[in-house]
Amino acid sequence: MKEGGFLENLSPEEQKRMAYVEGAPFRTSVFEIEKNEGETSTEIEKNVVVVSRDPGSANALCPVVELLQKEDNIGIKLVTDGRAQQLFQKKFKTKDITPEGNILEAAGTLSSPDIALIDSSVGEIGIEMFFSATFPEVPVVLVEDYYTSSVPYLKRLKESNLPFPKKICVIDEGAKDILVKKFPEVADSIEVTGQPSFDRFAREDTEKIAGDVKKELGIKPEEILVTYMSSAEKNELELIQRLSEELAKVGKAFKFTYRRHPRDNTSLEQYEAEIKKRKLDYVRTMDLPTDKIGAASDLVINTISTEGLNAIYRRKPSININDPRFTDPYEDLIPPPSVRLGASAGIEKIEELADCVKKLLDPESKERKTLDKNMKKNYPLDGKNAKRVEGVLKEVLSK
């Protein structure tokens, strides 16, 4: 265990924030992930510690943990809290081994880890920093569940003079380019594996879901559904006004739906009023899960959202609005890597939307064919993202 340094220099308030999810009654806990009933168990030779706080992190790591759980000689402990904890406990049989006291006393329950599998939290100091500062000698495999999500963690490691991860698993070449630009010293450590949670699309019967959802909504199978997936960016109401005006110019029949973001305080009715003013063929869909609407959509429009990536993996054309009037200036994400890789269309001004929609709704257009080609090239739908991450972890373990 590292003596002095990062942990000891934290203020009491910072230590408290490491041990609890801010504003939520979830205390950081340590669990042992048990083998499934019926699986053989031999003597544990390698101990893996999984660190996860955010739901996006849990969704990305659970498929990898599921593979590791099947390995007889691998033991798995989990350091987690909040919604990540809920997701892991729903997925796996766990045994609570949390010690009395705070997070700083948890090191003893982790015995002697051989490796850590981490997907870092963005907003908080993070329990991943607890692990890295306590066990600096233990190699880390870092999984990035969305573009730039690992940047705060890597920055904190550098500032604290702690070792960088042995390997960093990223979504695509665009995600790799961003990290290499910011941290050239990790260039040789980055592996493009794909994001494990997207493996589900290889198993999803998207066509059946789309048919069922359209039937439920009263949309004919041959009718087109265009969806705007909100990220609750700036000037959202004005964006919907302008977006609706542009869609009214497309000159092709389609249904339109608006997916309001959960953190948006503006009522759905206000948005719908603006949409209806433009006489679009609007369908209310908020009673159905966003995932089902994404599967039923024939075109997805968004700003910065994982829904854009979901559309790519479902091989649905998508458009990213990069207009600075309506999008926060996220560093390295305007436009997002998926646009730079040609797997999603990007527009710099909202006034370009109608023409872009028209081209992408035509399966024979040059733009649509190029998009289809780049989706397949840069985002393979083989269901092996988790397997690739597991392979990276085993490679590090073997050294």
C-alpha cells in the first residue's frame, strides 16, 4: 500500500465524496462476485478487482465480468456504489464484504489484487483514484465507455504521479486519437476493442422490435419514423423550433417523434406545441422506452448522445447537430468521432438539416451508401467487444 501521497492529502470533505455518491444514499461498498450455481470452482490463482461507479461504467463492464466469472481460476471483487452497484447486483450473485469505517479502510478486504478492471467516473474524484493510489503497483486495464470519459481519471493520475493504466480499451479509432493527442505517453497502451455494452446489438432482433413498436404506435411498416433524441443541450426550445422548420422542408412523407431528456425541466407539451405549429406528422412516444424507439427509428437526429452510437450499431442513419448555437462546446467532441469517421452525418448549421435528411432517407444516395459503408467498417457488429477486452486483460495478467 502506498504510504503518503494522494489519499492522505485529501480533505475530510473529499474523502467523504469518495465514499458516497453525492446527493444519494449509496455508500461505497466492496462485494465478492460469486460463481454461478453449477459452475465448477478450482483454487483461485488470479484476483481481479472491478471498480465502477456510474451506470454507463457498469453497463460497459458487466459483459466483461460475465466472461471472467466463467473462468475457474479467477476471483472477482467489486468496488462500487450508486446505480452501478444496483446494476451489478441485479446481474450477479454478490457477497457483501464491506469493512466497517470508510472507503480508506477497504484495502484490507481486497487482499492482494493481481489486476484491476476500471471504467472511470467523470464528475467525482472517483473510487478509481482510491484504488490507484492504494495499489499503485497493481496493473490497471481501463475501459472507456464513451468518448473522453477517461480523460479526468488520466489527468488525475498524471497530476498525482501515479502510474497510467497498462492498457486502455476504447470505442474506435476516433477515441484513440483524442487520448493520444492529450496523453501521448499512453499511445502504445491503447487498444481499439469496441465498447462491451454494444455487444447487445449483435443479439438484438431490431427488425422485430421495430415492427412491434410501429404497430403499437399505429405506424405502418413501410412508413418512415424520424426521431430526435434530446441531450438537453443549450437553447433546446429554440432548437426544436428550428429543427421542426427544417424538417417541414424535406418534401418526403415521414412520422416524427421527439424524445425529451429526463433532466430537461421544460415540459413535453411546450416542445410538442412548437412541432405541431410546423404541421409535422408527429407521434407521441414518451410512454415507450427510448431503446425501443431507437430500434423503431429509420433516422436518428441528436447532438452529443450515446443514442447516436446506438443508431450506428443498429445500422440506422444518424445526424449529429454541431451548430454552436445549440450545442455545448465539448472539447474534442464537436464533431464527435463517429462523424469524423464518416459513420454519422454532421451538420454545422441547423439550416443544413433538411437537405441532409433528404439524402439519408434515400437508400440509393451516395451519402447514404457511404454512411452505411463506414458504419460497418468502424463499428463491427460481431458481438465480441467484451471478448476483446477480456483478451486484453488476460494478456496483461500473463505478463
